Amino acid sequence: MLDRGSRLWSTLTLDQRARLLDRLHDTVAAAAEEWADTAADAKGLGPQHPLRGEEWLTGPYATLVALEAYARTLRTLAGDASPLDGVRLDDAPGGRVRARVFPATGLDRIVLSGFTGEVWLRPGTGRAHARAAAGLAQRRPTESGGVGLVLGAGNITAIPVLDVLYELLSANRVSVLKLNPTQDALVPVFERALAPLIEPGFLRIVTGDGAVGAELVARPEFSHVHITGSARTFDAIVWGTEQPRPAEPQLRVPITAELGGVAPVIVVPGRWTAADLRFQAEHIATMRLQNGGHNCIAGQVVIVSADWPQRGAFLSELRRAYAAAPARPVWYPGAEATLARVREATPEATWIGDGTRAVVTVPADAATAAPVESTEYFAPVLGVVALAGEGQTFLDAAVAHANERLTGSLGANVLIDPDTERALGDGFERAIADLHYGGIAINAWTGVSFTIPTLSWGAYPGGTLAGVGSGIGVVHNALLLDDVERSVLRGPFRPFPRSLGRRQRFSILPKPPWFVSSRTGAAVSEGLTRYYAGRRIPTLVATLTRALGA
């Protein structure tokens, strides 16, 4: 099917591959506006909708910044250097090496002011091995990874594109990309944007329903399968649909997967101002409601301290922010039926906003996980559970609750004010190490990690064919690091100008453009994408000026 393309890829030098990504950057840039508009229209976001900027950030923007990062890695390797040269490596708890991979450029320090990112490697991986292995298959460019099948996600438009790129660069594997039917309207856009991959036979795009996907999985020419989707679909691919499950997998080739889960938001108690309560409530509302709540990484269970004096005030602000977010369609197939099931099975839920957003209070003394803790709803349902304790006692209990009660291990979020984090000291970092998730965001949302290409994206290690959890393997990872365990993103607790001060993590962002409450989010998201598409300084200046008005 793509055998000729696979052979051709193995003949390209690293410099030629980098130039191919430069050309791909140009074609994606040319298609960016149509890409974002088509995606927004498909999700029912009209031309003036305040959340339309989501489709710029999670589509062409995420792709453009990834292409730039991958091209830098290829050129570094072509110069006989390691992608980790110049990257600070230090120790993380538990005998881990931590690579401080973000910010990677001066521009990163402006666009995501105040944010830093780390990739933690698996315990026992040493610095020398990390540097020598960085680059993965691009250290062996003539070795072919064959032809793989990528089964694309249906919710975020950059996912299938980024998955194809990671297959190509991490494994020298060309791909047949089977799009989810929710993205069929984007086929002509993708065919133009990805023409530099399609024309030489490095990529072929196909469409169809689940039956087409099942037929493709069974074809013998594929050496590997990658899926972004649900654990149920993964199990059907690997084991078939007959019950009881057969003793041996039906899939005969390796598979990697990103499958989502129930993401916690741990709110560490401290002395917060009224502005802190309001800002972090809007932060959590964003974690749940971005893309209508149809995200594998959406914050679904908020864990608060029952002994926090400000708990009542915070939950009041959270309900206000959750209700005040702009109305939008529940667009993902099956989501309305999910909400109907929640309404029927959880009569104690509070329905707010336009009546499509639920808040479910979880009894802390329940013997087993509540449905909101064990089921990834992929819809705007938010659980709240209160645990006893304050300080380190609460944090340790919250980490244990997330690890043991919540389904999956894709991403976890922690909100903590600077004074409390400083008071906890090493205990805080130990708690982060104990939090077994593939992506962790501290005073940030793990969804932002998706747009930072040097961070990894995937489940915490441990998924198997028999018990896949949130998946197997990672994607993105633009430095092509080996033995990745997790990524940790750290952001500012307070926005500008409250980020000023000796004890604060400084940021120039008054309110990030991805917040559902941002007044300028649509314009800033579009402006940032247009800047990365054309690298015109006036575009960047105008965009940053708009951002200051958020």
C-alpha cells in the first residue's frame, strides 16, 4: 500500500527530512484558516462564537509548533549532536532523571510566559543513556519501520496529524491514517495541508466507519497499529468482540494507544484571596468545558479538603464559573445520550448553565468508586469529592485517592498557592512523584501540554494488552526521548499583574487565551497561529497586545 514510500523514506538524509518538515510547515500554514474554520463549523461554533479560537489552538497551531520542534531535532541530529545537548538534566524523586525541555526558545518564554515543562524518565535511566538514545529511530535513519495504521481521534483535529508525525519520526514508519467520521469535513483540508507527506507515499488518508477500521486492522501489510480512542475500541481491536475473551490476542502486530481516563483536579488548601478563588474556579471550568467537555484529558473530579475554611466559597465560585461559561452545542456523537444516563442514574446531580452541565457531589466515605470516578464521561459532568486533612496530610490522601479510585492515568492537575507549596517543601515533589499519571500539570491544565511539542503525551507506564488503562506508549515528545515516564507542566498560580512579587511565579499573561472565560481568547488564539504560520513580528505584537486585554 505504502511500501514504496517506506523505502523512499529510508533513503532520505536527516537534512532532507528537516527540509520536508519545513515544506510541510508551509502547506499547513496555508491551510490554517480553512482548517480552523471547518473544524469550528463542524462543532457548531459560529463565526462570532467566543470559543472559536479553540480550533485554532488545537488544530493548526499545535501542528505548526510541533513541526518546528521536530525540524530542530532533526537538524541537531544531523550535526552529530544529541537533542538533549543544552537541555538541563537534574534529579527528580525516586532515582529519576528529569529533562527541563520547556521553554525551548526565547519565544516560548513570551507566548507561554511563566510556564515550564519537564520530561521525567523512568527510574534507573541515566544521563548518559538519555543523551545517547535521544533521537530514537532518527539515529538509525536507514532502518525502515514499515507501514503502520493510525486510527485517528474524533474530538481534536491535530491529534491524527501529530500521531502520524510521531510514527514517522520515532519509528521511521509511514502511515495509513483512517480518520474518525467526525473529521470527514476536513479531508480536503488535510489533503492540501499534508501534501508533502501524501505525494511521496509517506501518508495515505482513508475514511469510513468502524467496519472500515476493523477491516484495515485485519490487513497483513501493517506492521503496527496506533489508536487514539476508547479502551473498549482498543479491546475490540486486540481481542475481538466475542465473549468470553479468547486466551490469545487476535491482533498479531504491536499496538500503541492513547485512551483517556478520569482526570483529577487536586485543590491543595491554602490562604487564597477572592481573586484567587475566582481565577482558579474559571481554570477548573476550562478544564472540564474546553471543546464542550469532549476531551480525554478533561478535568472530571475535583478533590478538595473538607477541612479547608474556604471550601464553601471556592465551590460557590466554581459553580458560578461553570454556569457562566459560554453556551455551546453538545456536539460529540453519543454525548447527549451520556448526559441523559447521568440524569437518570444520578438524581442528586445539580444541572446548571444551559442545563447540559452537571455537578455531582461524591460521598467521601463511599466504599467503592462513584460512577463519576470510574467512567470517563466525555461530556460536561464534573464530580466533587471532599477528603479530610490539610497540608501534606491532605495532599497525600488526594494522591492516593486519584491513584486508587479514578480510572486511567493520562493526566492529573494540581492547584496550589506559592506559600503552601513552599511550606510543603520536598513533600510536595514527593507527592508529585507518587501521582501515577503520564501528564501532570501544576497550576496549569494538562490539556496545555498537548500544545507543547517537547513534552510527552500518553499514559503512565504499565498498560498491557490485557489491562490497557489509559494506553501504551507516548506521542509528541519532539526531542524523541527514550524511556519516558511522564511530563510535568508548571504554571503561574496567579495571572498578571497579581503574578508580580518576590514569591510569585512571574507571568505576563493576564488570563490565558484557552480559558473559556477569556474575552480575547478567539482573537489571540488565531493571532498566535497566524504568527507561527508566517513569523511576522507585527502579527505577534498585535496578538500580545490583545492578550493583555483578556
